[in-house]
Amino acid sequence: MKDFPSKSIDLVLTSPPYADQRDYGIETSLILPDEYIQWFTPKAHQIYRVLKDDGSFVLNISDKVVDGFQHLYVFELVVYLCKNIGFNLVRDYIWYNPATPPNVYSRGGFGRTKKSHEYCFWFSKSAEWTFNLDSIRKPYGRDMQKYLQGKGKGDRTQNVRPSTHNFNCEKIWTDNGGSDPGSVIEIGNTNSNDTFSKLCKERGIAHPARFPEKLAEFFILSGTKEGAIVLDPFAGSGTTAISATRNQRKWIGIDSNPDYCDLATARMAIEFDGGENDV
């Protein structure tokens, strides 16, 4: 990133190595939680520099239990990025994976449930950033479809929610093409036999972690316009690049593991019949 021009990237979307959890195939991939901020700081400075003034940075990350308690490095990193690097926290999103398998915590002996979510923190560089709500709206539920047709029952006083919010059923509500999806993104990470998984098996390379393409798509569609440049400095399996290509964005992918770079390149060739990065 040091060689990139300043203010040249529209969106940085990435999932860096999680603290002290997985072997990503290189010696420097295991970072202790207490050392995570120090390790990430030079990357954060470069991310801030290369982003356009109206650009965004989306960080997918998860934490871990240390000495019996959930470590705070994720939350300390968020504070550091805002207080010391200069980012603004736009929204904290939860990626809920309903397909999270049972694990050691599921036995009930460690005083907590299994963790079935990760964090996706959306940061801006300035007071302005690209956001396209219409591109990520969810289909309306059956009740809302009634209100859109003016078929809701009762007046405002008869439709008080437990939250004390009044819902006016007498009017015909505006159809915006779908509802606001909110800040919890439910996507099962279940792909075990897709193109990339087959490539890993063929080449005898284990790739321990990757987020689903639909998660990348959520932020690419909402955070950029067609033709924008999306950067993933921890590109791994190339999911960000795949999603960017499908949605008519340009992309740059970086990874320190050459095996992963080769796999991502092969995956792109298969998915897009030889399609290449045009950045």
C-alpha cells in the first residue's frame, strides 16, 4: 500500500488475521491479542492515506477468549482507529452465521454459549461517504405488504408496539422496494464444495478462514458505485475481488501468502473465464 497514490481507493473491505487463532501459512500470521493494535497500526495508517475523502473502510474481525474471558482487543482497536488514526465509526454491524457448528463452548462447561457472530465495523474518513440503501433492501414481510396496500387494521392507538412505537395503519405506506436490513447480517458460511474449496483440495493447501461472498456484496453494493475501486489488503481467497467483479467494481487484492494469491488467481480464472483485474 505504501506505493499507492493517496486518496485513490473508494472502499477498503478486508478481514485481517484474527489474534492468535489460525495459521495463515506464514510465520508472521499469529498475532497475540495484546500486540494486535501495534501490529495493525502501520496498516491502518496506509488504509487511511489511500482512501478517498468520501471513502469507507469496512473491517471484518472477531475476538477470542483469553484466560477465561473475552479479550478486549477488538474494541480497543476500534477506539484506537478513531482516536489515533482519524477514522469515524459509521456503524457496527454484526455478521450472524446460523451455520456455526457446535464447539467446546457448546458443552456448557465454560459459562458461555458458542459464538455465532463476528463484527463488521464501517468507518469513514470524513463527514461524507457513499451509501446506497436501495441496493441492500430486504423484501417486505407480509404485514408490511398489507400496510403498503392500505389494508392495515386499526388506527395509531390500536397499534402500539412493546417498544411504545406507534404504527399508523390508516395511511398507505410508501413502497421503497424493500425494508432497511438493519445492522444484523444473517448469512450462513456453509460453502465447502465450491470452486475455491475444490482448488484447495486439488493443491493440498488448507485455507482456514474466509467470509462468504454475500457478506462482501452487502458492503460493496451499499458502500460504492459502479466503477469504484475496492481494495482488500488481506485478500486471502479472493472473495472481495470476486464480489467486486460480479458487481462491476474494480479491485485490488494483496496477500502475503503466495499460495493464496495463486489460488485466488486460479479461482478468478475459473469463475470469470480468464477475467483479470483491470486496476
